[in-house]
Amino acid sequence: MSLVIRSAAPDDAALIIHFIAALAEYEKLSHEAQATETDILRDLFGADPKVFCEIAEWEGKPVGFTLWFYTYSTFQGRHGIWLEDLFVDPEARGLGVGKALLVNLAQRCVREGLGRFEWWVLDWNEPSIQFYKSQGGIMQDEWTKVRVDGEALARLGAP
């Protein structure tokens, strides 16, 4: 029984897309998954990456990933980490992979003196909600997510 968490490399672009597609399917959001290997190569492995990824391997086989980036809290006056995606293959769930991926990022927060570690969870995803609560996660129900994209973004950003 061996679990390794490693930083993603450019050769992992197709694997990362695979995990994104699997997560989108699980979340019933496949219609929104548009990222390509080219996007991943540009944004995670280009000259000045702004987003980062770790791969979890169980017995040498990739079974999960996290994709994250740094945030900043003006209230705390400190950076934090936003966990954009966490996914573990269904056959690897229950092995501690998800917890290890969370712990890995929490350790980064502690090591770097960051103030927050945050992410979204869909309100219907009760197994994940319970898992996150068991890890010390506190649901922030008083906040409402706001998004502007597509044509609305084009209108808002028009000169």
C-alpha cells in the first residue's frame, strides 16, 4: 500500500484533462468542461503559471488530483489557497487519497504561513460535505456565489 502525491508535470496534461472530465461527469457538469490539453500546458506549465496541480498515485497508478491557486484576503492581509478541483477515482475512494490530497495542501498553507484554505462543494454532494466537515471544514452558507461569464462578461467588459 503506497500513496505518493507529486507535482504535476507537462506530460500529465492528458491525465489532468481526464480527471477534469471525470469530475465534471460526477458533478453533472460535463456540458461545462471545455478545458483542453493546450489550456493545461499553457496555464500550469507556461512561463508564469498561476495555477498548480498535484497528482495522487496509488501503487504507481494515478488515482486523483488537486488543482489550486493562491488567493488573497484583504481582511487577513495574507494569501491563501483556493482548491478549484479535487477528484479521486471511484475505485480508489476509501483508501485515504482524498484526505491525503487535502492534507498536502493544508501543509503547504502552514509551511508558507497562509491564512486560508477554501473551496466550493455542491449543496447536493452530501458524501463530500460530510467528508469535508470531518476534516474541519466549515460550510460558509452566508455567502452567495456570483459569476459573470459568456455574453454577460463581454457586455460588462466592453469599452
